[in-house]
Amino acid sequence: MIIINETVRADLIVFIALFADLATIAVAYDNAHYEQRPVEWQLPKIWVISVVLVSYSPPVPGSSVAACSCPTVVIIENFGNPQEILFLEIALTENWLIFVTRGGKTLPSWQLVGAIFGVDVLATLFCVFGWISGGEFQQTSPPDSAVFTDGNTSIVTVVIVWAYSLGVTIIIAMTYKILTDIPWLDNLGRVTRSKTDTQIENIIGHLSKLAMEHEHEDGKDRWFLTTRALEEQDDE
């Protein structure tokens, strides 16, 4: 935005926040993978992965937005508004990142997919019809051009932004997968958890599945350990 001297209107920023919240709420209904034992909060690992992703992520989307908004490209077919193009790309990439951060061990729930798809459709309609784009836009460069638009954006431009946003998301997902598969990085920040801790946690986990039962037979009381019923485990 600094390079192309273009910012997003406050009205559109409000809708970006609303769309992100709608997609985030659907995470509560996701079928995400979860661990059987408590997961450590590995801040060093998170910092390393974040720095790596941020080191190359901004220039890539930035170059795309600059290309779409650059007057020499005439915003694709001399038909479009930089405000809506920026809005669409930000809305798409921030929502699709949910699929990256949730991991790939399970498939996302239909509620999450439906919520994100619905938000993406709304963002696309905003871009195509130029809703809250700020009105008429005049292209002043190159000098011999004088193109005026009412905020609408061509379908070709929308398709290009969708394809580019998908490509950026795929690259980020591949990088995230590679980083999480590196053993030393995966164990970074686990200084407080030793093998002994893990063994104790497993023992406690097995003990939690045991129950004490009592029998009275031939005038004698018997106590013995047995496996708890599945219904009791589910209740907890």
C-alpha cells in the first residue's frame, strides 16, 4: 500500500473485519484434529515460522495488488477500482489462511467451508459491483489515458485476483508444512517437557480409564480393577 500509494477505505475495512469474524466463528464447528494430551505452547516455534512466512509473504501479495492496480496494466481491461481489488485480495487470503493453520490431519467441516465460501462470494460481489468503493475512479497514468469507472470491476480482474490469492495460499501452506516437518523446529520450545513427563502423562491417562468394582459373594466382599464403561468416559 505504501508502494502504490493506495489505502483501503474505512467502510471496506469494517467489512473485512466482519467477514473475518464470520469465518472465525465457524471454526467452533470445525472437525479439527486434537491431541489426547495437553499441547505445549511453543512460542519459539511460532515465532520462527511466523518470521519465515512474513519474510516473503508481503512482497508477493503486494506485487500482485500493484499489478492489478497499476495504471499501466489499466487495472485489467480499463475496468475496475483499486479499492475493491485490494479489498477482495485481503478478504480472500485472510479467510483461506484458516485452512492452513488448522492443519491437514482432518478434513474441514461443511460449516467452516460454507461460511468461508459465503464470505468469499460476498467479497467478490463487493468487487464486481463496486459497493462502497468510493464512487468514480479516474485513471491518470499513463498521461495519455483518461479512463473513468464507477467502481465496478471486470470479471477478468476478479478471476485473476482469485487465482493469485489461491496461489499465495498454496505457497504459504507448503512452506508451513515443510517447516513443521523439520524435527528440531517441531521440538523447539519443549524444554519443559521430558520423556519422563510424557510417560507419567500416559500412565495417568491409562489410570483414568480404570474403575474399582465391588462384588459380594458367599458372604465375602471382593474389590477388583476393571475398565470403565465407555458411557462413563464419554460423560467426562
